[in-house]
Amino acid sequence: MKKFFYTIGISFGILLITQVASAADFKIAPSSGTFGIGKQFRVDIKINTLGGSINAVQGKLKFDPAVVEVTSISKVDSVLNFWLLEPTFSNTEGTLEFIGGTPAGVSGGSLQVLSVTLTAKAIGTSSFEFINAAITISDGSGTNVFGKATAASFDVSSSGGGTAPGKAAAPAPPEPVPSPVQIIRTPAKATGVPVGPEVLIALYPDREHWYNVISNFVAAWNLPADIFTIATQVNANPNYDPTIGEGLFNSKTFPAPRDGVQYLHVRFKNEKGWGPTTHERIAIDTQPPLPFKIDVKTGLKSDDPSPVLAFTTGDATSGMGSYVIQVDKEEPVTIDPLSFSTSSVSAQESEYKLTPHEPGVYVIRVQALDKAGNSVEDRVEVEIVPIETPKITYVTGKVIIGADDRLVVKGTAIPNATVVVSIEDKDKFLIVRSDVATSKNGEWELHFDKELRRGDYFVSVQAKDSRGALSLSTEPIKVKFVEKPVISLFGLDITLKGLVIILVTIGVLAASWFYRKTLLRLARSQRESIIIGRDLKNAFDGVKKDVDRMASTIKNNTSPDEKELETRVISKNIGAALDKIEKYVSKDIERLT
């Protein structure tokens, strides 16, 4: 109970400061009326959840205390059964306030919140409208989904309707409906009595369906040319034949129906007489099914992976339509009530076994819907505890690809169960998962014959018993898959791939060394060539000078003895120069080679 107080309180704390997208509306019924001074009338405050499920509401309404005043407030038939702020009113300030909730979420198109009895005080007009409102959905977060609130307006006159003081206030008269628009025409000649009309009711189109919306509704039909009057009536008699003509019209607005099954009767008349009556069934149910509590037969904390849920609810008006069961954020499961045993017309006992779930804490929601779409729900938190974790006693640390080696994993677990062995890569991507049965002693062993690619893998195991209950997974153990070696070098196993890499590396290094030596040799040869050219040039330049001197001596007008002496000196110089050239050339050739 304390937890519920806290949850509802937090919800309304959020509601008072937050507004979100529309999902539920307030409605005041009737929305208008005229009442006599001193007469009393009853007004209902309702909610249309628009398909959602709500669990708390808050509202403050304003009225003119000079024209009307609140006599009493009734919570009878309210979908709310817990009040943080009891419905209160002030005829001095002209206000009415309430804050209420329900532990079980409810949904519907016309959910009853409160009935308010008003007394007409003085001639005038008073609005009755919300000035503050909030509606929370049952999502565990107190989300405010209030959309809009329909206001009402009441007139007080000296001759209006209502109930005399001192008597229980009757429901306010239905909201006024417009008279049908009459068609003026001359009917065609009839050949026989009319056929039954085909009636279309837009608000309640399916006569076999149940609806949870109460409102004035319009029925329409096509008029044959020979018809001159129509009779209509709404009551609970499925075979009633109306006989009072109302004129000629092709549609009519009818007052809002009550909860239960009623029938709209429509028939045509021509000069040959009344035709057969069309009976349109209108089935209304605005009350949700009976509240219920989920009883977890397997316990709120158990190692049973499939909790069994039991609950008893029912709906006396439209009957149960379906159950929706949802575990956390999983996809909801819809169940036909016919699959459950029924103990009575109004209450239905049901049991449902969940599919197996892994260990963890889960919030389970059961929503019971009647055939009109109204619903009530309950939630329960269940913890599934793990069974005993298995042990790995041996695992192959290294598997050689292409050899006879295989990955072997051994261990112990609970007897006569299953061990789920999982192998993942370093990125935690599941490579393979295999089931192994345990012996009566709890021993198990897996031989993994599939070869994996070279790399590191991680092996973990998890136990599963015959119920599907699971243990926690063991810590992963690393396993290496390596290639088969082709040679062993200095105690190291070298695979074919490794050998190729080594040979390629040696080849690259050798080519690099030879290339470098060749470049150096070419560079040295280039330098030697330059030196050789320089030495030869110097030697030949000296010979050329001596030859020129000899030519000049011969041409000179000197004595023969002087010419002979000069020629001998020059010849000796030329011989010395040639010896020098021979010496240089020999040495330079030796350096080049």
C-alpha cells in the first residue's frame, strides 16, 4: 500500500507540471439542459481513454455558485477505487476537486469517474467546466496523456425540469436532439407494401458488435419513391413494431443509449400499408471487467523459467473478449477467453503458463478486455533465479588447423540435463552453439570437429534442465586455432605461411644488398674514369708541346749542331712522357678492374 501511495503521488507530481500528446479526454454528460429553480439534476464525469490504459486522474471544475450549487458527490460505479484527494466542493468559490487512482489500469470509451448532484438556485446560465485536469497512463512512469475536457452549460428557469429537493436526483434528461428534417414530396404509386429499410448507424455500424461509447447517434436510410411516412422507436424489445408515423425524412438523431442491449426499430409506410420493421441491435458496455490480482502459482521468486499466472475476472454486460499478457517490453500475447475454464457467467478463472525465460527480474502485465473494449489490468514483478552453474574441467588450449587435433571441452553440471556450449570470436560474435547431454553423474564432454579460421576464440557453457531453466554462463576460456607447421627452427614451429614470409623477407634483403653494392661500384667506376681521363689528357698535352718545339727547332735558322742538340733533348722528353703515359694507363686500368 505504501508503494502504491508513492507511485500515485509521483505520478500526480509529474501531471501538475507536464502536458504531453493527447491520449485521454474528460467528458461531462449531459453537456447541456434546462432546469427549474429549486430542482435537482445529476451530472456524470466520464473519461474516454482513446484505447489507452489509465491508472490515475486529477481534476478541478468551476461553476457559477449564484446559479447552481453542488448538493452531493457519488463515487458509485466509479472506475477509481483509491483517492489521494477525496472529491470535495465549495459552493462559495464554485469549485469541485478530486484526485483518484486505481492500482489496476483501466480503459474504455465512457468510464465513470463521479456523479455530481446539482441544485438550480437562480435564473441564469452556469458553465460546468474543467479548469485543471490530468490523466496518467499505466506505463510505470506517470505519463500525463490528458487531451481535452468537454465543458457543459446549464440553464435555470422558472419552469425547467429536474427532481424535487429531498428526492434522489434522477439522471439529467438526455441531451436534446434536433427534430428530423421533413421531406415534402408526392409519393409514387405503390405496387405492394414497402420492404424493410436498410439502416446505417455511423456510430454503431455493426449490430453484432459491442461498443463502449455513449452519445447521441444518427441513423440514416434510403427512401423509396412510394413512401410517405416513417415510424421509429428505440427500446429493449428486439421484435417491436412501431406504428406511429413521424413524417418523411431520410435520417434522424436519437438520444444516447444506455448500457446494455437496445434496438432501433425503423419501418416504412406507403399507400398499401406498413412494411416489415428493421431491428438494429445497439449493444453498449461502458464498465470495465471486474478488478483482479495476479497470483503467480510458481512463486514470485523461483527457478521455474515458465511462471504460471492465475487470475479471476469477468464482465456481466458484454462478457470477456480477450486477455493480453506482456512480459517487460516483449511482444504482447493475446489469448481467447474460451481457452480458459469458466466458473460463472460474471467471473472467469484463468491460468496461463509463460514460455521459458532466462534468469532475471520481469514485470508481467495482464490486461483483461471485455467485448466492448473496456479493460482492467494488473502487474506483478517476478524473479527467475538461475539453476547451478556448470564447470569446465578441461578445454583444448590450442587447436592445429589441418591436423588431427580437435577442440575438446569437458566438465560437470547437474545430472540428466543439457549443457549449452557457445564459441564466440574476439568480437563476441557467436560462431557456434552446441548442446551436450549430461550423464546421471553430471559429467559431459564435447568434441568439436569443425575447423575454424586461425585466431582466438572463447568458450563458455550454460546449463539447461528439462523445464528449460537456465544457469548463468561460465566465464569464457580462450582457445587458439593455429595453422599446421611445416618445419621447426630453433624450437619454433613454422607454418607454411610463416616459411613463405621468411623466404620472401630473405629475398628482399638480398636484393636490397646487391642493388646497393652495384650502385656503389658504378659510382666508383665513374670517379676512376674521370681520373684516367685527366691523367691521359695531361700526358698527351706534354707530348704535344714537345712535338711543337721540335717542329719549331727544325724551322729555325740555327746551326745543324744546335738543331741536333735541341732535337735530342726534345726526343728524350717525348720518350719520358710516353713512359709516363704507359705507367698511368696501366695503373688506371688496374683500378678499374
